[in-house]
Amino acid sequence: FEIARRELFTAVVGDALDKMGLRRQFLPPQIRALSPEMVVIGPAMTVMESDVNCEQENAEPFGRLFDALDDLKPSEVYICTGSSPTYALWGGLLSTRAITLKAAGAVVDGYLRDSREILRLKFPAFCYGTYSQDQGGRGEVVDFRTPIQLGQVRIEPGDIVFGDMDGVCVIPARAMDEAFTRAIEKARGENLVQKALKAGMSSRQAFQIYG
């Protein structure tokens, strides 16, 4: 993961996954880093959300949200889906707790709030954007550490989530070693191509030589 943070970016990892026949591993493009410099990488701690009727009496207005949050392990990424994009799924206090647990970041299929606080904390968070509407009485966590479907990607607990300013991809745990090995080789090869292009080599010739 440290090599990935230092040398890789999601595009080159996505290219490696394509070569491996894993061609549907990017989350929907509207899920973006809250701030361009944010990078997240770590095993997925999958969370399933659901809408609820805000008029109903509910002794647990957030469902199992706090159970899921407190179950985060060091280096894990909180990643959730299942709700409508009508309220925030993440916020400042959740980020504070996640930092205490040494989590790597959060990726939500929707909005977050308390963005100034999250930016101040420098906690990597990926979302549609910011929206202050609270999920209390509107949405709840119904399960966690269970397979989820986010866009075109099926995510199993422990799959690797890698996000930067260009998007978020998911690397199946079984493919992690090969995917990152291929991506590192490709990234280092692209450095050679860049030097050749700067020296005046044509793009066609560079492609013929380096592929």
C-alpha cells in the first residue's frame, strides 16, 4: 500500500485490472474525493444502508450505524451503499471516530456533511458531494461486513478499495498481488515513455516500442 500511495494512481491500476479481464471495477464517476489531494487505500469494510420512513417511531434512528462504525479495524475503508441520495451518509463525528480506530477512509454512495471538519481532520472521504440533510429518521444501516453491489462493482468484505482524485476502483482480494505488481510495472514503464516523448519521439513510435 505504501508503494501504491507513492507510485500509483487509479488509472494505472484500472489498466492492470483490464488486462486481467476485470473490466468493471470502477465505482460510479460521481463518487469523488472531497479534496483533490485525498487518497484512500485499504480493505473494504462493507456497509449496507436503507431508507426508512421518517414518520415511523424508531428506537434506533440510525439502525446499526454505530455498530458498523465501532467495528472498523486499522487500515480499513468504510464503504456503504443502498440508500437514496437524499441525505448525508457520513460526517465529522463519524470521521473523528474512524480516525481514532485508525481507519483508512470512507467511501459513500451518496453525500456527506460537516465537510469543513472533515477537511480539517484530513480524513480521506469520497462521495457525490456535500449535503447537510441528516440521515436520522431517513436512513439506517441494516448490515455490515456483507457483500454489496455499488454501481457495476460487487464488493466483498476485504476487497481492496483504492481512490484518488480521478475515481475509486475496487481490486478483488484474490487479484490484489497480481494487480498491484502489473500496475507498478506499468507505472514505471510509463515513466520511460514520458521521457521518450519529451525527447521528441512520436507517440506512434513510443507505442510500438513500449506498448
